[in-house]
Amino acid sequence: MDDLDRNIIALLSGDARMSLAVLARRLKVARSTAQTRLERLEATGAIAGYTLRLGEQAREGRIRATVLLEIAPRSLAGVMTRLRAISQVERVHTTSGRIDMLVQLATGSTSELDETLDRIGAIEGVRGSESLIHLSTKLDRAI
């Protein structure tokens, strides 16, 4: 991956709907060059797909939380199976250190959050949890 590839990814991460003509113009390359590079990035999996990113207005009313989980040895697969079945779970990351798993949730109310936390805490193999409710987003550079 060279600078041109990184610039393509940077521009598309800001606006995934950008037309190929605009992309090429901003990169100061021929449209065919931009298209070839973009197709290669897609074919190699560097770009796995294009998605929608909700703005702050669309996220209003959603309560977001991060749950830090301690998992019993050899229980990760079973815990993951149960977490996949909970629609409020948006992301799951395994981690190193004291915490084994970081789970990001989004719910429509505090009561729904409470119920979701109870469901997660009741999963066999979950030894302990700590919940952090997101108050506001100060920086979001996620691609």
C-alpha cells in the first residue's frame, strides 16, 4: 500500500459516496488510475465494503455503553455465541490485560440498557463485568 492507496482510503472514509471522477480529481490522477487502484484495494480486501455512518442527530436518543467483561477460561466461544444473539450488541473486541472482552452496546432507553446488562451478566462464562455509559463523543476517527 503506497501513499496513493492511503489517500484513496482517507478520502473515501470521509465520504464513501464520492464519485470516481471527484476522487480522481482530488488525488490529481487520471480517472482510470483511481479506478484501477480502487478495484485493487477492494480485491485485496483493504477495502472490505462501504457503509453508512450515522451522524450525531441520528444517534440522539440512543444510549451507548461499553461493557468490560472478565471471561472464564475456555468460555470465549460460548460467550460470543450468546452475545451475537443480543441485538443491542454493536461491537465486541477481545483485549489483553485484566479485561478479556470489550462489548459496545446501543439501546433506546435506560430500562433496555439495564435488561441488556442483566442478560450479558447471566451468560455462562462471564465472571465479572463493569459498565461505562457514554455521555458524549468528543472525537471519532473510526473508519
